[in-house]
Amino acid sequence: MVGFSSSIKLESINMILGQYNSPTWSKFQKALDKKYTSDFEFSRQQQLMNEGMNFSFFAKGLIALMKTKKSDVYLVYYNNPPEEYTEFAPVKEVVDDDI
């Protein structure tokens, strides 16, 4: 009997959208914001820490608009939130009323 077995899982799907420019980036963000819950976007400091890369995350980190070091823009669908999401996601403040 011939069979196929693989432990490789699809981690992400990347779609190149072209070269970065501010108006187009804003249009993509607005379009994604209409369909998905916006999580956060890298701050200027976070972009500098990541050699100019920028991320805008949606849907609990499963969808990202990404600008690479070479200024290519990608729309990325992740199977699980990427390292950049878990490392830089803002920490929710705990208020006394939450306890």
C-alpha cells in the first residue's frame, strides 16, 4: 500500500502587493480594518528595532500587512500569530475593576 505522510504544516500565505507608498498602505489598512479587528501597528521605535520593517496586525495576529526592509508590501495570512506579533503586542493594563 502506498501512502503519503508529512509532518510539514503550512505556516503562512504571503501575497505581494507591490512597493510601499504611504497612500496605498493607508488604503490597505482601511480595507482590512473594515473586515477584521485591528490589533496594532508597529511604532516608529519598533520599526527601527526591526531594520525598517513594519507590521499592521489584524484578527489576533492571524493577518498582517507587512512592509519589508526592501519596501515590498505583503498581505500575510498566518496559521498562528508570528513571533513579531507575540513579541511586540501591547500588554493590556490590569485595572482593579478587572479583578
